[in-house]
Amino acid sequence: MLERYKKTTQKSAILWDRAVKVFSGGVNHNIRTFGLDRCGAYPPFIVSGDGSCIRDIDGNEFVDWWMTHYAQILGHNNPAVKKALKSQLENGVHFGGLNEPLVILGEKIQSAIPLLKKLRFCSTGSESTMYATRLARLFTKKKVVAKARGGWHGGNDAVGFHISYPYSDSPFYDGVSFDYNDKSSFDQMLDKHKNDLAAVIIEPVLGAGGGIAPETDFLPHIREQTEKHGILLIFDEIITGFRLCFGSAGAEVYGVKPDLMTLGKIAGGGMHLGVYGGREDVMELAKPGAEGGRWVGGGTFSSHPMAMVAGVAAIDELHKRKDNYSKLNQMGDTFRSRLNNLFNEKEFLGIATGTGSIIFVSMLKKMIEAPLTAQKIGEAIDHDLLDKFQSILMEEGVFGYHGLGAISFSHSESDLSKTFDAIEVAVKSLDT
Ligand SMILES: Cc1ncc(COP(=O)(O)O)c(C=O)c1O
């Protein structure tokens, strides 16, 4: 398997041999090995990217679906972002003090998402969910934070549990969770823990769990119940912020306002950024001198000028495209339907899930039906087949992890055709 891939990626093979000697598992983010190493190969080492295309060190080109963990909605190497970064670089990188771009970025984000009455910048999404949950605990003086099963909120202890099916508790990372899109599962959780809950954290669209959109009454139900019991609702919009519309998917697309919210990825224009913010009375606790000031709001690299200027340029560019989001979402919806039609036609046990421009393809042991939860997908998924599928796509020049990724404003119909052809090849070779 993958003989053609191995022949054309020999420089990557040499680098991989070196990488596995230095890094645990050869990588610095576990998702970045996806499939290939388990199929007797290795990931390509990437040197450059433009728009929807990335190139590896051997000169191979790929249609990129991963798009920097969904961050590059403008496409790689966007000219405005690049110009802003170059110009900041002339002045130095980071001074650990205040800078003008941080004010500008804060104002732009606040004006796009007015529910962020006060906000703070940090360097990663993981940090932002850590600080948001910490603030919720300080504010409510309660300890428990509940999350949806299958949700990934980053690598911090407050939210680092029940991520992958079968959601078993480890001695260190266990916690309270419920099934996404399942009101009765949420209610059962609430019944048991309502007196101890500081917050419920949830992505409006369940990202890592399959890009699943909320059933119409799911988020309003969570909002109503959390409000009723004095529990803070945190929307983790690190994927969905500026992805489904210009601003918050939770508030604008699904009409539900959380108490706190986190952002990252897209808002940093490809640089490292985390944002947390929301209600003024909660965010007050992050102030210097406030009780939470000791636990919230550190970070040597917070409001790093390079991230601030990239964020400003990206938000400006997205603002110009704000009326084009529906077209982008439509492109994703149509592509997902095409894939599901292909799987049905070929009687292939695959499913394309996702929302708008976010697309996951999963190989299944058995078919599943709506309403989709991460639990149902997790139970049915055939990981071995999915690894092979993903690896064949890579060989066919389509770069994705985790069952594909997301399209950007720079993806063209011909990128989608190339991807569709690659998926047809994969279906054919796996359908034995
Ligand atoms: C929804 C969500 N929350 C939090 C995070 C963590 O962000 P970061 O990787 O920047 O720490 C991620 C990253 O994939 C995410 O998708």
C-alpha cells in the first residue's frame, strides 16, 4: 500500500526517521500522524502554502483540507495577512508590553461579537478554555464543569475528559458530561449535578465529534436550563467563530447567547491566539487585584504583536467577505451531499458529516441515523478503514486529517472535483 506515495516523498521519509528519534511519536500534535504512519508510511513535511494548495519538501502539491487545523479560512499566505506580519517584523517581534494592534484587534472582535462585553487575549485555544472555566468557577464559587461527549476544548485538565469514544474515565481526567444533541442526556446530567455546576461548556457545532450541527431546540434548552439554575454557559467557538458567519455561530446562526465565549484559530489569521470573554461581571474577576487576577490572565506571549497584526488583517479581510459566507457554507453542504450520494450509490459504509464549510468523512462498521451524536459516530466508526481512506487521499494529492477538514474562501470547484475524484479512488480500492 502507498507505494506511489513512498516513491514521491523520499525527503519526507528521511525527515520522519529523524523526527521519531527526537519527538515522542514523531510529532508535536498527535493528530498530525493521522493514518499514514499506521499504514506503513509517514506524513509529508510541508514547506509552503498558497490559497488552497500546500507543497511538501519533495515538491508534491496537495489540495489542503486541513487548513492549519481549520484556522486558514482566507487560504494560506493571504497577501493582507502577510503584509501585516512583514511590517510588524521590521519593528521587532514582542516586547511584553502593550501595543496598538491589541487595542485594534480587541475592538474589531468586540464589534463583530457584541456579547463580548469584556475580553482577554491569550496564546492558544487551550488556554482560553482554561481561563474561561476558571472564571466560571470563581464567579459561581462552584467546581464542576460539564461538557458534551466528543467535544475537544484543548489540552487542559478542566475540559480534558470524555473526548473519544468510549469516553472511559481515567484516574486523572474524569468529569461530568452529556450527549450532544440529546436533551434527555443533558437533563439527566443536570438533575444529578445542578447544585455543583459552575459551567457547561459546549461548541455550538460539535467540532471534533463530527462537525455536527445542533438540533433546533438543543442549544436553547441548554441556555434555558443553565440560566434557570445559575450555571454559566460557555460557548467554545474556537472552530465556529468567524467560520459559519462573520462573528459568533452560537449567537448569530443559532440565536443563543452564552455568558462566556472562547475564540482562537481563524481570529488569529494563522498565528497563535486564544480569546475569552463575555459578561462584564464575570470578566471583572480577571482584573488586576481581583480575586481571580491571580489565576486568570497571565501569559508571557499574550497579545503578541505578530498575532495581533495578523488577527487585525484577517478580520478586515473577512469583513469584506461577510456576505460570501452563505456561498462558502453552501459549497460545503453541496459537497457533503455529493459524497453521501456516492457512498449510497456504491453501498459503501461511509458518511460525510459536518456543517457548512466543515467536512468530516467517516468509515463505519454499521450505518447510523439522525439525530447524530458523537456517541453514535464513535460506536460505529471503523478506525482502521478510516486510516486507509485518509492515506489513499494523501497519495492522490488531497491533504486532510481527521476525515478531511474545512474549505476556505480560496477553495475552487476544481479543488472539490480533485477531492471527489480522490475519494472515488479510495472508495473503489477499499470496497473489497
Ligand atoms: C473547539 C476547540 N476548542 C479548543 C481547542 C484548543 O485550541 P488550541 O489547539 O489552540 O490550544 C481546539 C483545537 O483544536 C478546538 O477545536
